[in-house]
Amino acid sequence: MARPPRFDTDQMLDAAVRLAASAGPGGVTMSAVAQAIGAPSGSMYHRFAGRSALLAEVWLRSVERFQEGYFASLHSDTEPRRAARAAARHVVGWSRAHPEEATLLLYGPWEFGRADWSEEHTGRADSGNQRVYAAIGTLAAALGAAGPQDRDRVTLALIDLPLSVVRRHLRAGGPLPPHAEDLAEECAAALLPAPAP
């Protein structure tokens, strides 16, 4: 009977997240991850074809975990303004609960070597992005966003603005203030298209 592997993929990716959060994408190397978990370097190559595959997996696992909760919040209420407010809060709440992964996501996929990712990895990334923008488009329509400016306003309210609430604190290495979720929600609500009379 084969022995179970001593180091599993999640352990490796957890170590990669910690390295990325503390040293940026450049700090995530096969040898650095192996050293962080006390594994032989060769065990890394049994899980990942190379550094580009490691970078892709650590980015995708983090963004997919975020998106899972984000989609749930977008569909959390049949009233679109409440759903939109929940989505804005989720960006901050998830970042508070997962500060290392949130710090990692501030970099973006290109800084995690997207140009060298496999077709399977780029397909996963593109599919996730398409789902996000399709869901926001559906919510924008439900909010009565008629033209490009109103649709951009919804994207600003639900993505860009909550991220800006998070970014400054994470980049400074400090905790998010207790009022951060409320601030993101209030600002998002102010930006949403006015309800129809």
C-alpha cells in the first residue's frame, strides 16, 4: 500500500501565499516553498510542472476562493441594491478574514507570470473573470443601469471602490479598521444608479 504524501498541495500553496504576501510574487520560488514547509525540492516538481505552474495555482486558488463568496453575495438578496451592498461588503470582509491572500491578489495575474501560464490555467482565469463581469452586468441591469456610464458606476461601486478601501491598509501592513465594511457599503450605495421613481 502506497504511503500518503507527506506534503500535500494545499500545504505548498499555503506556504506560497505566505511568501507572496511577505515578499511579493518574486519571493515565490520552488525552493523557497520547499524550504518553508521543510520538504525536499524534488517534491515540488511532483506537484507542479515548474515555477509558472506554481504561480498560476497560487493565484487561481486565491482568486477562486474570493470569487466563490463574491458570487454568493451578489445573489444573496432578490432586491438588487441590497445584493450590491452585500457584494461591496464582501470584498472588505473577505480581505479582513484572509489578509495574506488579499495582499497576494493586490498584485494581479500578470505579476504572477500569466504570460507563461498553461492554456488550462489561463482558461480558468478567463472563465472566472467572465463570470464576475456577467454577474455584475446582470445586477447592473436589475439596478436600471442603462448606458455605459451607469454600468461603469456599478463596476466602480462593487469592485474598484471596495478594493481601494482595502488596498491602503494591506499595503501598509496594518489591519483593516473596524468601520471598513460599513464605509465600502455606504460609498457603494451612494454610487449606485438612483432607483426608478
